[in-house]
Amino acid sequence: MDTRLVTTSKFLSLVLRHHPETIGLSLDQHGWVSVDHLLAQAHLHGVSLTLELLQKVVALNDKQRFTFSEDGRFIRASQGHSIAIDLGLHPVTPPEILYHGTASQFVESIRQRGLVPGRRNYVHLSADERTAVRVGQRHGQPVVFTVKAALMHQAGYPFYLSANGIWLTEQVPAAYLLFPVGLGTTRPPDQI
């Protein structure tokens, strides 16, 4: 993705996930905002954003972070909010295992507390290990945890699947994590 698309994606993450007030936006309870209002407010705050650029970012973002409403008049972030948003997701049965990528500096905290959402509303999980590695690389040396999702689900923990394929849950207690080899007790996924 070219520099302008990356910059615009970061701007959209800021205003659609975390701080809409930065440019005077107000998201509805489900995180939607009018495309026209977003474009107008961006312009008022010195951000060069056109409908064409917005459509490009939504279409080309490799993680599909943003989505338009069916009629194209509204936009929202698919997940990753740190503000209270009801994405209208319903609990679904997860696969047997999921993955969580993070940086090595967080391992001890995770060993003690499990996975917690931090500033976000949910813990984000991936269906494949490669995606989890990419996520972990954003913050340093990547570490990938295997999450015993089916066992968690059986124990009553709800899971949700966002529009862009990210698995969400409120927390992952350490008992449901397999630590990578060399970082604690682990077993191969086929022995979960």
C-alpha cells in the first residue's frame, strides 16, 4: 500500500476506532458515521480526504479494517475499538484453536493475567498462525500463543467473528493458552 493510503488508514483508525472527537465526529451506537460528514469534518481539520481515496483505503486495506454500509452512505471500523461500540456481533462457535500474536516483552504479564483487551474492547485472535506472527511483529520480537478456543467456548466464554475475519473474545485466561516452546509449558496443537 502506498504512503498516502497508509497515512489515511491510520487517520481512519484514529477517528473511527479511538478518538472521533479529534475532528468533531460522533459515531452512532454501532460505530457508523456518515461518509459525507466524515469527509466534511476531515476537510475542516486540514485532512485531505476524498471519497475516491476513502474507497481505495477500504478496498485495498489488507486487514479490511473498515467497511461501508450496504448503501455506501456510512462507514465504520470493522473491529479494534477502544470506545464503547456495539458491532451487533452474535456469539459463534470458534474453531478448536486460535492464535494471538504479541511482542516478547508482554510474555510475563500474559503468563500472570492471560490475554486481556487492554485499551480495546476485545482480545483479538487469528485463525492462522502467520497472521498472528505479523501482528506480533508490529511491537517487537513476535511471540505467538495458541488459544484453546474450543475448550474456552465449552466453559462458557463467548467468541465473536468480526466482519473482517478477526476472532474476538473478552479475555483469555492463562489456563487456555499454550506458551511457545522455551517460554513455558506447551504441547503441540494436535494434543490440545
